Amino acid sequence: MSDKIELLDEVDLVLNPQKELDVNYLLYVVLSILFVVVILFPKIYIQQQIYFTSRDVAKLKGEYDTLKEENRLIKGSVESIRFKNQILDTLF
């Protein structure tokens, strides 16, 4: 009877091996996670900084375009006033 039990135990051990989690496996997993975090954190940080900077640049570009258009309109108005002034000066 004990031979049968030993044989069944050995077959069970071969078919369903015991997987024990030891300290080395835990350390390997923790170090792997730490490595991934160390590699990915700077990438995420840099992408975030690029996003915020590009958003600020786009805002400033819009303001620049608006001011440039206002400057063009004011120059036209000044030129019109200057022309009227020169015409009126020559008439009187």
C-alpha cells in the first residue's frame, strides 16, 4: 500500500509541481518593477513638460498674431490720418 502511495505522490509531483515563491523571486519582481518605473518616469515627465510648453507657445502665438493684425490696422489708420493732414495743410 505504501508503494502505491509513494508512486502516486511522485506522479502527482511530476504532473503538478509545487511552485514555491521564494525571496529571490520576490526580489526579482520588485527590482523589475523598480527598473520599469525608473525608465518610464523621466519619459512621462519630459512628455508632460513638452505638452505644457507647447500649449503656452500656442497661446503666445495666437496673441502675437492678434497684435500683429492690430498693428497693421493702426498703421493704416495713422497713414490715413497723415494723408488727410497733409491734404488739409496744403489747402490752407
